[in-house]
Amino acid sequence: MKSLLKTLGLVLVVLFLVSCAARIVNTVAHLEPVPTKAEVHESFSAEELGQGGALFTNNCDKCHKLFEPESRDAEKWNEVLKRMIPKAKLNYEEGKLVRAYIIAHSE
Ligand code: HEC
């Protein structure tokens, strides 16, 4: 009985770690190459960029002031977004739109 509980505990710990790891690498910033400003404007409509802007202003000032998109270049933003998209609990599509909006207005 004791060893059964131990095994169960171990399985739960492993599942927890796997789900954490999956969440950490599961954003657009980890999985898709960083587009340039020009590429963003080619592949996203004005409407999509507007949605990204709304997601940015509604989700990215919950823990700190809103950092201006012009404050960083696309590569720097991508590094930051690897940490902030999970913090803001954005899904994959939302992360994609926010990254596009920020890069469109980046340094
Ligand atoms: C749950 C709280 C939380 C949310 C939501 C959040 N952030 Fe942050 N942010 C932090 C914390 C904590 C730090 C400082 C630690 C760090 O840099 O990881 C930070 C730091 C930053 C920095 C400075 C990092 C650097 O290295 O220059 C930027 C830029 C930033 N956040 C942008 C964003 C954007 C964009 C969003 C929305 C997608 C966002 N944050 C959502 C908590 C949050």
C-alpha cells in the first residue's frame, strides 16, 4: 500500500513537471521565427493588429506599467514575450496577435 502511494506520488510529480515544461515552451515566441516589421505587415491584417493591440493593453498592465512597444526591437521583445505570454495566460492565437502588434510598433 505504501509503495503504491509512493508510485502514485511519483507519477503526479512527473505529470506536473511535464505540464509545466509544455507550458513554458508552448508560445509563438518559442516556436515561430521572429518576423520583421515588414513581414508582420504582410501577414497580418489591420484588423488582426488591432486585436493584438487590444490584447496588449488589456493584459500586459496587470502586474506592471504598460511597456511601450517602441522601447525594444523585435528580437528583444521576442525574448521578453517568452516569459510574458505565459504570465498573461494568453492562448497561442492571442500570443501571436500580441507579438505581431508589438513588433509592428517596435523600435
Ligand atoms: C502575472 C504578472 C505579469 C503579467 C500579466 C505580465 N507581466 Fe511583464 N513582467 C512581470 C514581472 C514579474 C516582470 C519582471 C521579471 C521578468 O523580467 O521576468 C516583468 C517584466 C516585463 C518586462 C521587462 C523585461 C525585460 O527584461 O526587459 C516587459 C517588457 C514586460 N514585462 C512586458 C509584458 C507584456 C508585453 C505583457 C503582456 C503580454 C506582460 N508583461 C504581462 C509580470 C507580468
